[in-house]
Amino acid sequence: MRATVRKYTSAPVSEELLNTLFEQASHTQTMGNLQLYSVIVTRDEEMKEKLAPAHFCQPMVTQAPVLLTFCADFRRTTDWALNRQANPGYDNLLSYQNAATDALLFCQRFCDLAEAEGLGLCFLGTTVYNPQLIIDTLRLPQLTFPVATITLGWPAESPKVSDRLPLEAIVHHEIYAGYTPDSIDKFYAYKESLPENRNFVEINGKDTLAQVFTDIRYTAEANEAMSVTLEEALRRQGFIACPDVKKTPRPESLECDIVRFQNKKDRWVAFVGLLNGRPYEIFTGILDDDEGIMIPKSVSNGCILRRELKDGMRRYDFQFTNKRGYKITIEGLSERFNPEYWNYAKLISGILRYGMPLENVIALISSLQLDSDNMNTWVSGVAKALKRYVNATGADQENMHHTDEIDD
Ligand SMILES: Cc1cc2nc3c(=O)[nH]c(=O)nc-3n(C[C@H](O)[C@H](O)[C@H](O)COP(=O)(O)O)c2cc1C
């Protein structure tokens, strides 16, 4: 019987042994015999230190002589296709699922073989809790995704075999049997009677062992937050398309942040219209007290109102509340900026409205090749104004100071 080992001696795990195990494990079943996986071997102490926070700094990450990160990998197959006049179509969720299955089967086979060799190991599910840090540290390209980490070494402990549910709890015949309060009592009785589990319940001040799991170990709040980061990482790695290709309708009034920035002598301002905390439109131009926009320095937000005019045209007004509580409206934002800025602003706002990820919007804006100095300043100002919202949670946004000047 096997058991997870979390403490290792300092004896090295040789490259030769590792390769033998990988070679044997690679004969596990794999979709279309494509081997939709890769494994990254980490031995370097500095690299382990960098990866540790992704695994909530569990001590075996830095203590184990070897760390293995198993990745779902459709990159290699896609590159193969691209180099062989074949059209790959693997930038989708199904392909992620297939590659993740392949990677986990390879990982499990490796684990069986390693344990049979006398090695000790621990599977770290934290890999999918904080994937972005792992992706960045290991420089995983698009169409790859970390799905499992194994800490590996020669055992320095002999843990006891842990309990399992009775077979009848997990095996169903012909159809899924379902559970009743009585069968749940029966299946979980042994687990709940174990002294270590009773102790868990007691020291955590809970009534049942299940509550230790739901309220402490795997809470809804943490699961929901980590689902968001998982989905975001899958999107960045190219396995999920942009979320809303449908345009969200613009309310008549949008919350708006003011971002000021300076270039040489000119003071610039960006009005960033926000829908559910995400930039929806952006208008930018030179702050000019005589001809253009004049806003008191203390004003850092307000709202942008869209007015439908009689002739089918639209006008955008900025409204803020002054220190004395009066609403002040600056009418016709569109009239006050250089028409060239206004036209570009329309294009960028169009992209924002259709939900393109902010990083991509910023990359697109930054890649624009424009002739005049002014336009290049405009581009970098807009990119900087939007960067503030990348990965910003609601709390981050509240703490952001949009009136700070941006140094070029
Ligand atoms: C998906 C998954 C995630 C896991 N994550 C962790 C982890 O982050 N830290 C850890 O110490 N063990 C982790 N484990 C190991 C389990 O705690 C262990 O397998 C379980 O308690 C049963 O113990 P045993 O392997 O000794 O039989 C994980 C196992 C799996 C399959």
C-alpha cells in the first residue's frame, strides 16, 4: 500500500533514474498517441523558491530535491501541424480537457513507477489554484497549462496508510445508485470515527468533519475566487476565447475615472468610462484651460452622460460633483478634443465594449505606428491609463489614485 511522502532525505534523484521513469511512463495511454503533455523538472533552489508561493509555501516544495510540473500541452502538436501544412484547431476548452487528461495520466503512471522504485512523492493540487505564477516562472507558452506538481525524493518518513471510503461508496452497478442519509452515515462512519479526524473537528471548534472541509479547508469563497483566476489563466494561455463577444449595452450614465498625465509641457487627461469596474470607453486629450477642458485638480471621478441629439447624433458630457456638492457638467467632450484623438478614441472604445481582454487592448494600442509626437504621446497615455485596470480587483480599484501624474 502506498502513502504520500512529504519529507525527503538530501540524497539526489539521478537524471538517469528520472529519465527511465519518464520513458516508461510515456507508454501510458494518450489521445491519438499525440502525448499532449510536457513535464518541467525543477532542481534549482532559486526556481523552487520562486514556485513555492504558488503552492502556498508548503515546505516540501523547497525541501524536495526535485519538483516536477506536469503540463497539458497542445503547443507542440500545434507547432507540428503548422510546420506540416496542417491547420490546427486546438485553441479551445475541449482541447484543454484532452491535454489535461493526457498530462494527468502520464503523471499518475510516473507516480506509480516512482513509488515502485522506492521514491516518495506528494501531489500538489495547488498547481491549478495559482497557475499564472507557475506559467510566468516556467515561461509556459500559449496552449500549455500546468495541471499537477509532484514533489519527489527519497523518503525521510514512513507515513501510515490513510483511510478510504468502502468500495460500495464509490462503485455503482449499471446505474448511479445515489445516496440516502443512512448510506451516508454508513460510508462515512469509519472516517468520522478516526481519532485524528475527531481531533480536527475539536480543535477547529466545529460540529462535524464535513464542516472542517466546507468552512476551513475548501471554502466556497476560495473556490469561487480561484475559479476566476483559473478561467483567466486558461484564457491567457489560449484555451478559452474572449468572454463577451456580444456588446454590453451602454447605460446613459457611466461611472468615470479621471487619469491625468504629463508629457513635456503638456498636461493630458483621460476620461475612462467604467462598466462594472472595467473600462468601457476612453476619451483623451490635452488639458487646456482656455480652449479645452478645465477640471479642478481635486476631481478624480464623475460620470460620462451620453445624450442622444435630434439629428441622430450623440454627445458625451462629463459631470462631477464639486466640493460644495453642486453638480457641474462639461458639455460636449467630443467637441473639445482634437478630432484625430476623438476618432482613435472611438475605435478603442469600440474594442473595449466587445470585451477584448485589457492586456490585448493595451498591446494593440502600443503597437500602433503613428507619425506625430503628439499622437505617440496620446498612445502611451491611453496605454498607461488602461494598465491601471489590468488584474485590478474591486478592492484594488478603490485604492487606486487616478489623479496621480504618470511620469513618462
Ligand atoms: C488533486 C490533489 C491535490 C492534492 N494537493 C495536495 C497539497 O496541496 N498538499 C499536500 O500535502 N497533499 C496534497 N495532496 C495529497 C493528498 O492530501 C493525499 O493523497 C490524501 O490525503 C490521501 O493520502 P495518501 O496519498 O497518503 O493516501 C493532493 C492530492 C490530490 C489528488
